[in-house]
Amino acid sequence: MAFRGINHGVTAQQVIGDVIAGGKTEIHYNFGGFSGSQVAGEIPAETLERLAEEFVQEGTGFAVLLERLRNEHVLVLTGDPFTGRRTAALMLLHHLGATPVRAMDRDIRPGDLSRQFSSQSEARGHLLCDLEISREQPLREAHLLALRSLLREQNAYLVITTGHSPYVENTIDLAAWRAPTPEAVLSALLLKRTDAASTAKLLALPDVTAFLSRENQIREVVQYAAVLVQADEEQIKEYPLIALERQVQEWFEEAETPVRLREKAFLIALAAFDNGPYALIAELSDTLYSALRSTGDETYQEPIPVFGTHIAKRLQSARARRYTADEQTEWGPVTQTKAAFKDDRVAPVLLREVWTGHPAARPALIKWLDTLATDGRPFVRTRAAATVAVLAFTDLPSTMALIVERWAGAKESRRQLTAVSALTLAHRIGAPNIPQIIDGWSTDDQDPKRCWVAVRALGLIGPERPLESLTALRAQARHQYEKKLTQSRTGAGDQQVTAELPQSVALLLLSPAGGTVLTELLPALDGHPSSRALALEGFLTACQRFEHAACPPLLDWATRSPSAADGVARLLRAAVNDRTTNERAENVLRGWVRTADKDAGTARALMQLLPSLAAGPRDAARLDHLLDTVSGIDGQPKPAVAAQLRDSLAHV
């Protein structure tokens, strides 16, 4: 199967040429055409006729532009990139009968334009695409007035296309190009190739509806029409992602001038901080740019401009949008201007392209991520971890060796924590072998730092595999227990691992897999001393975690589940009666009583649980004494609810 001899039209900066498609395993979509510098030359009449057959005027204001060109002879057509400006310019000349049409070199200076028409030319139509306008070479009204006089004398017409630029004199009456909607273009192209019924059927396909729901360039719509008429379901489904990947590849294949390099750094930063504050993205993109420009060509060693590209132009080039929303900060919600790709699939595709398609950028990217991993802002560190997770999903061996393993063994605690987050997020997005890596690190006797990272990660990915995670935590707890018996002194790294073990057990208890974990902890009360200690310490840690809840989660859970109530009571009784955890367990109960004094739900839950804790006279006497002597916070009076709880316990 192949598409041959199909020229679908002209988009901004280029002519869409032939589309060649092979079998299902090999497809080539040619996005090529006119780009870059163009030498002067005549555009074939066949090209103009072919474009005229498929040109869509609907919603473009084409008639108004045509009348202006007829009267003024020279028109400066402005618009966004890839919206069909070049096609529009050619069609304006074609509809006026200004043929043949001569394409002019875009590198000509604005001040030299009139010299191009100093002698009579056979061409009546002239096209100058993407005129280079800059601070040093602005476009002035005087340039156009001189051109207009010459063109009227020669009965000729000129259309200049350009993007939005601050270096166009404000006295020039620019002509704005409004592109037709993708729906209108796709419908028109399909009607040229199929009948109305087939067109309606194709436009109603879910994949087509999804494609049109995103913001697409005209050239992508043109190519999609060619795919649709072939009615190959696989190609129809795959094309949107193919077009997106091609766009990302084009961004990074552009010539590397300092300006382009800075914008590439911005694209990478936007991918890492998609939907983040624009000011933060711009700040960190310049940090990446500094790292990138130190790689390779020495011509990039120049100061970063203080005032660079305007936000609107920058986001437009990145096919991104700007919006205002609240950002949660350590000081509370703050309204900020944010930036995001219009297509949420761009960020992972872009990061994959940079990491695997441009390995020369890796040293700079790694240096940048290292900086982000120790940034003082939690949001920055979290996004650094998420970026590394995407890289791990794309290329696990390199990402582990070059980034995650170094972070796991780093001296900085922030870098270690970012390694934990990176592993957890990588697992959540489907990166391979993450549980095996974490399990292996959790038993690493040679590297306590890496072991600490693994122990912490077990608590985060454990809810998906609670039994395996709990087994790994117990194994490390036993290892630390035996090490203390054989060594007179343990290192700081081992102490950190030991302290982290109950934290991970607590996370597992408070997770959706808490029921399974609670059931597994109960037999440990009669098991190895290390398993018993881990069960009690992990349970008490979970009991004390309720900063953002009115009622302690474990206590609330006990009121809703008889089996949970029995398990919580057994563990709490064991903790109260264990000399190593007695003080902490009683502090847990005191904390719950103080919370019950402010929350009726907690008071009811505690009233239900207390009888289960008083399994015998000794337990009852201990609870009675605790309720009688509990004090308020910071010297405040005794909680009033304590007397009520004491009375209810006395009537059991």
C-alpha cells in the first residue's frame, strides 16, 4: 500500500509534498517542503493550480485581504507559524491573476527590497516568505511606500509573510492571517477524495474526533486526510502520535544558534515542569541553558540576555498555553501565571527524544537535574524526580547508572529523597523492574545509604505488593538486630536505616492495603524479637500520624471494621505492656484523648475501643490511671472528655 503523487497544499514556510506509505511495519510521512533560505525562482503554475483546488477560505477573511492587495499592491501578511501563511499568500496572488509568481530570498534586508524591483520583470506576482526582521534590520513604512510605487508602475504585486515582531514600524497596516479551522480543512480535503457520506463517516470516528479535539497544525491535518482516505484503522490510530513525535524531533533538529539553544532549553524545562509557574520554568530553563552552552561549541559562551523572548511568543513556538491558577506553596495557595503544553502527551515524548535521541545533551541535562534535586523548593525536587522517572521508563539502565544510583548514595539527604521519589514515580508509570531493584537495595549490606532509599521506597510502592514489602522490611530489621548483637557500635547509616523501617511499616498500615498488613503484623508479636519490635514501632508510628485528619486514621478504621478493631486493640495492648514501647504507647493514648476533647467523632471511637484495651484488671487499672492523670497541652486543664471515658470504662 502506498500514497503517491499527492501534493496536499502549502502550509506556513513549506509545501506539503508527496506522502509515501509502506506496509504496516514501515510508514514514512514526509513533512518536507520549502524551508530555510530560498533562492529567487518562479513557482510552477501547476503548483498554484493544485493548491487552488484544496485551498480553504472559510473563516479566514480571504476576500478582505484580496481587496487590500488589489488596491495596495504590497501586503505584509502576519500570523502564527504553521497556519498556512505561505499558502494564503500564493492564493492571493493567484486569485488576482498575478502570474507568474516569483519566490524571493528571505535573507534580503528590508532596506534592500525596492532594489529587487528596479528593473522590469516578467513576474507579476512576488512572494517573500518569513522576511528576517530584527532590531538591526526593522521593517519601516518608508520601505513599503517605495515598494508600492514601483509595483504600481509595473502592475505587479508582492506579499510578504512574517511572524509577530516588535521590529515592524507601528505605522504599517499589517494584514492578519486567520487560519481556517482544522475541522474545515479536514472536511474539505476529504470531500475532494471521497463522497459526502464517506466524509461524514470518517469525521465521526472516535480517533478523528480525538485528533480534532487537540490543537493541530494545518500541515498535520493535511497529512491526516491522506491517512483517513486509506481507511487503515491502525494508521488512523497511530498518526496523531507520529505527528507529535515528528514535531518534537523538528524542534531539536533546528540549527543551534545561541537563541535556538536557549529556546530548546526552555522546551526541556517546560516538559519537566509542565503546568508549573511560568516564572519558575523560565528561571530553571536558563540554568539548563547555562549547562548546555558549556557543552560543545565555544561560540555559546556568552552572557544570558536579561530580557529575552516575550512570554507569548515563547509559548506560541512551544505550542503551549498560558493560564492563571492557584499554586499550593508552604505559605498557602498563591495565584500564579502557569504554562503548559496544549497537548499533554508532549512532555514525556520530548523528554524521551532528548534523552535517547540526543545523547550529547546528557551531561548538561544530568548536571541540571543534580541541581534541581537539591533545590530548596519541594515542587522543584518533585518535578526533578518525575523527570527522572520518565527517563527511567525510556531507558532504565542508563538512568539508573547515571542518575538514580548516584542520588541514592549521595551525602545530601535531599538528593536521596529525590531518588526515592524517582523510583516510586517510575514504578507508577510502568518502568520495568523497579520492585526488584528496591528489594535488592533493601538487603544491601555494603551501602547503608542505598539501603535507606530502598526501605523508604518500600513504604511507598508497598501497597501494590504488601506481603513482599513487609517481608523485605522484616529481613532488614532482622539484619540490623543481628548486627547490633555482633558489633559494639553501629554506623550512622545503619542507624538511619533502623529509624526508617517503622516509618515504612506505618505507611503500609495507612495505605489501602492496611488490612492485609495489620493481619500480617499480629503473628509477629510472638515471633522473632526484631519482627515484634518492627510491628510495634510501625504500629505506633501509624497511630501518631493524623495531622490532616480530625480523627486518628487507625482509630477511625477500628470503629468501622470489627477485624480492624481487634487488631488495633491487640497491638496497642502489646505496646502498652512492652517495656520498650510502653511510654510511647501511653503517649499515643494521651494524644487521642486530647483529640477526643476537641472532636466528638474521636471521642465516640475511643469510647468504643477502650473496653478492648482493658483485657484484665491490670490493663483496666493502667487505663484508669492514665485517664485520671492526663493533662492538657502546654499546661492547659485536664481534657473534660477524660472523665467521661473513665466513667464508661468503669461500667464495662
